[in-house]
Amino acid sequence: MGGFDYLRLIAAILVVAHHARVLNGQPPLMLGSGLDPGALGVGIFFVISGALVAGSLERAPKTSTFLAKRALRIFPGLLVALVLTAFVLGPLVTSLSPRAYLLDPEPSGYVLRNLSLYAVTYALPGVFLAAPVAGIVNGSLWTLRLEFTAYLALAVLGAARQVNARTLAALAGLAAIVAAALHLSGLDARGDLFRIAHLAALNGFLFLTGAALHLGRVRPRLWMVLASLVLLATPAWFLGLPLAVLRLGQVDLPKPPADLSYGLYIYSFPLQQWLAEGRQLNLATSLALTLPFAALSWFLVEKPALRLKARLGGDEAPAIRPLASPSGTATD
């Protein structure tokens, strides 16, 4: 089913569009109260991930197999992106001499720490210091930590035989309460710890809701989706997103020849910083520079890794039925 593939690509482009503004030093374009294109794109990713990863766990209930498949989806592409950023892009753009840069231990530390997912670092020596948003090499990496933590949580629930729609819906409700409480109290704006807790709760809600909707075999009616979309203009936008994403993802579309969403996500930020430092950053230049890297990442790294996933057993096709008319032909 191709609906989710196209939604992932749209989500990645939303993130790229958001960064094309903020990395130029401009205020973000607001789509609603507290909702910008970057938050919407990341939110879409988490809903889709919850739905598809829950399906993967159903088909590969062995915890080690499940986690191995998740690792093969994240780490090969990430490793190559980190190495290219630290040892190809870094020497090209640093304010240091190439020799001083390469003798510095920080480029190697950048790769290793970010590859761990939990020791994320954003700086490389002398890199992007003249950019409007100075010194940050790849500000998109923080979400991968949340993503993999969600995988680990789902694996623990699976080992405890608690991966079911009811349990996940209850946990999603708890996450929504925490996210709303942090936001309404203003704590999410009072330091990094509360901000990280708010983002973890918010995106945890989206992931868990996507998983719960999949396991409950929910097929949203159009009126439900339209009603939920009204919430996108409010501070409770995240409550309305999962039904809309699931409905659109269930549309039966031809599968695209390549999934460029992950490559766009992990390569766009450093390349956009390069463009911003040269005062050449906009959405068109961002996509023109990043799409070739995303394509190479897919065909040379991610797709071969997916072949290894297939050898681990289990059907990797989404176990989500497309929306269809009574006669059996796809609608929408």
C-alpha cells in the first residue's frame, strides 16, 4: 500500500520547508496555534511509525527479530550520513584548516555519539559558525532518539504480551495528559528538561495512537477525519492528527519506486545550513541539493539494508487494509 509512503515524503518535505525558514533566521510559518510545518511533519512520521511498527511486531513477535529489523531501518543510513557530514562536508565548510579539523577528535566523536542516539551532539569544530543559526550541524537528530525509545517500549510491551489496542490506547491517553499538562502549565518553555519531556509525551501519544488504531483495525469514516482536522487549528492539534494520517495512509496508491523520506530527513539540515551560510537557502535550493543524497541513500544503503530485514523472517508489508469500495476497488 503506497498511501503511507507518500505521506512520509510529504512529512519530510514539511520539515525541510520549516527549516528553510528558521535556518535563515526567519520566524516559523504557523499553521495553527502552536503548530508549524516542522511539528506537523514530525507528528505525521510518529503516527505512521506507530501504525507500521505495530504491524511489524505482529508479524515478527520475537523481540530480537523485531529490534534487529528496526535497527536495520535506522542505523545503516544514519551511519553513512554522519560519516559524510563529519568527514566530507565538515572539512569543506569549517573555518579551521583541513589538517586541524581532521586531527581534532570531535568529528569522530560526532559520529559515535550521534550513532548511539542517546548522546546527541550538534557541533563540529569550526562548522557553520557564520550561519544565522550558528554552530548546529544537524538539528533533526533528536527525533531519532525518541523514535528508537518508542521501539524499545513496544518491544518491552510485546515481551510482556501487552501489545494490544486497549493497553496502547490507555498509554496514549496518559501521554496526552502529560503533554497537555506541561503545555498548559508553561513548563515546556522553562528549560530543556521540561521541553524534552513535553516533546516525548506529545510524540509518544502520536506513536502509541497510531499503533493502537492499527491493532484495533480502525478504518476512520470521512466525517470523523473532517471533525479531527478542526483540531489542527487549536493547541490540541496533536489529538486530531492520528485519524487523518491513518485515513490517508489507508488509501491504496501505487508504491513509489523509492522511499526518499528518511534520506531527506537525515541529510537536509546540514545541507541547508551550508546553503544558509552562503545566503542561498530556500525551499527550492534545499530540495535540489538534498534529493540526490536522499536517492543515493535509498538505493545504495537503505534498500540493501531492507533486503537483510527480509532475511530475518516475517512479512514486512503493512498489514493494514486499504480503503476500498464495496465492490473491492480502491476509492479516494
